Amino acid sequence: MEIRVLTQNLRGPADPPPNDWASRRPRFRALLDRVQPDFITTQEAHFSMLEDVRRDAPPDAPLEWTGLGRRGGSSDEHCAVVHRADRWEVTAYDHLALSATPRTIPSTWTATQDCPRMVTWAGYRHRVSGVEVTIASTHLDQLCATSRSASAQQLAELVESLRDGPLVLAGDFNDEPGSPAYRTLARALTAIFPTSEPRQTFNGFGAGGGCIDWMWQRGFDATAWHVLTPTPPVSDHNGVLAQLILDKPATAAR
């Protein structure tokens, strides 16, 4: 069984044309039509953008999403998980601040953070096979290395506490391979991307650089990845698409 997961920092809606969301929205729809993911882990998308993604999906490939604004409710940016609703049903979900008080949203590790950061995870059951997977989306702080290190440890503990079945953690980690945050996650999960072939994922609409969007997994038999570089870009980040193979039926412990 193949499961496709796309991680995509979607960038907020406020840039001037041609990088405003109204201009990028049809580009993203075209990208989804091409790669046909089962799941999308998003960062920076606002509520209205996620609703646009849902509304733009064709009737034969409907999309739904699970997420919470990083300041609570529907406000500000979301680390939402989008799923193909005809293939998968949600069985569980949660939203946590990346902080010493994860149930308090918003909250932060340090006063020097750029803004509150969080993680959203959801459990899914395949509507035909009954296979269960967990997908998590996160976004670490861009300014504070202390926060990134603490958040990585929190994420490692989170995935250890979750169900035992196949799991993907993906997002914008605002750090480079080999950093303390990367090494912490590498002790808890297997890297899908990057591994031995780091590729630029932050394009900065032509003025960026860095391999800061990562994907991790456990429980899959084989993986492959592709960094997506559509022209013009759908965001200031290049998406990363993972193709994950699960050879045997697997269900997750509750």
C-alpha cells in the first residue's frame, strides 16, 4: 500500500502580487492535482486559506483538514493536517503548544521566540483496508535555537507517547540537518528527508536558501522523496513529497 504525504509551508496571504495567496492559490491546486497526496502537513496557512484548499478540491478527491490557530481558535497561522476524505477518516487528534505548558495555547519556551509555535497530530483509518496511521505537522521557531532544541525533545516525547502504528512527523523546522534539533529527532524517528542528500527547501521567492523542511517516519517499509519546484512557486518554501510503502496491514494501538 502506498501513502503519499506532502509537507508544504503555504506562506500567509499578505504578500503583494504575484506572491499573494490569490495568485498562488490556483498554482497550489494544480500542484495537488499533479501529485495527489493522501495527506498534506501545512504551516503558516490561515483559516481562510485552508478553507480555500478544501473548497478547491474536486468532488471525486475531497479534502478536509484538522488544525487550530497558534493563538487559539481560528486566529493566525495553523499547523493543519489536510487529508483525502474519500480515502481516510479521522479517528483522533490533538493540538499542543511547543512549550513547557503544551495545553496552554498560546505559550512559548522562551521570551526570545519569534512567536508561539505548535504541533497538530491526527490519527486516520483507511476507509477500505482499515490501516491506521498518525500524521503530525509542526513549525519550529526561526529565531531561538533554545526553543528549537526544546521543541524537538518535546516532539520526540510526543511521538513516543502516541499509538504504536505507522507515523509521519513533518513540517518547517527552521534549522539545518545536523543541528541539535535534527539529532534529537533522529534518535526517535527515521528521517525520510533530508538524509544523505540535503536539498534546498526554502526558496524565499528567489532569495532564500536552506534545507529547513523535514520529514520523519516510523513503521513504514520503504520511502522515497521528491522536492517539488513548480514555476512559478506556490510558496516561499518548496514542498517535499514522500511516497511511503506499507507492505502489510497495520493498525494502531489505542
